[in-house]
Amino acid sequence: MTKQATVLWMDLEMTGLDPVKDRILEVAVIATDWDFKEIATYTAVKKVGPSLMKSRMVGEFWEKFPEVRQALMAQNADGTNGRTVENELLAFIDEHFDADTPVLLGGNSIHQDRKFIDNEWPRLAERLHYRMLDVSAWKVVFDGRYKKKFAKPEAHRALDDIRGSIKELQYYLKKVKS
């Protein structure tokens, strides 16, 4: 039986942007078809050592978004270990995607998230296609060539951000059709 999902949209919130020193804190995925209709969602909080969070969640970004920092730190106590989150993500993929086809990963600047996946969730990385649907490439073209910008809210929470990425791609695709 062919399963409906064709794109695994993902957003990660991390302690920072270094895939070696930083860690994933929160993950959200949405399985969609090619019309970007939501088929299923999954979210999880990945538990990270509080001392690592305090030492890595510093600098300009975290100063600009202190409420996001506080929320991520507060939910960490109820987080799940990384191996369990990876197992749940793999079960989600098994439920919604064909087993014999590599899964296409979608998102905004998804190449950065992919570095963290490769580092922290190698079994998940093996299930993913080497190609990715990166909305930020569309953003660069539409801004540079057409001076068109999508006003994406900066929630910096995984599920809100991934829904924003899907809406952003739909905005660009609508411009292509006109």
C-alpha cells in the first residue's frame, strides 16, 4: 500500500548553531502531500543538560529572544532522551511514508537542521533522501530577483516555524502560477 506523505517538514530548536557543541532542544515534524496538506504532526522536547543550555544559550540571538530562551529552558525538565525521540521519529516515518523510498526533508534553512540530525540521530539520517526541499532557496531568489518578501513571523518554536515555512513556500508557488 502506498502511503500519502511525500514531504517530511521539520524544524529544530537548538541551543545554538554549532552541530558539534550545541544540541537539539525541540523538534516538530509535519508530514504532507505535494499539495502541502497536513497528514500528521509530531512534536517532542529533547532533554539537554541544564549546564550545557546555560553555557550555550548566550549571545545576540538569545538576548533578542529571551522569552524563547526561557520557554525552552522551562520545558527541558519534562523532555525526553534523544534516543527515544529518534525512535518516535522513525515510527512516525514508518507510519506515514513508503518504506522503500528515502524521505524528502523540507524546511527553512533545512541544511542546518540536517547537520544536527546527522550528528545526533544517525538512524534517522539514514532514512532521509540526500536532496532536501529548502524554502530559504526560494526566499533568496524571490527577494533578489523579484523584490518579493514573505512576512514570516519569528516564533522560534518548532511547530509554529514549520507551519510558517509551508505557508512561505505556498506564497512563492502562488507567485509562480500568476
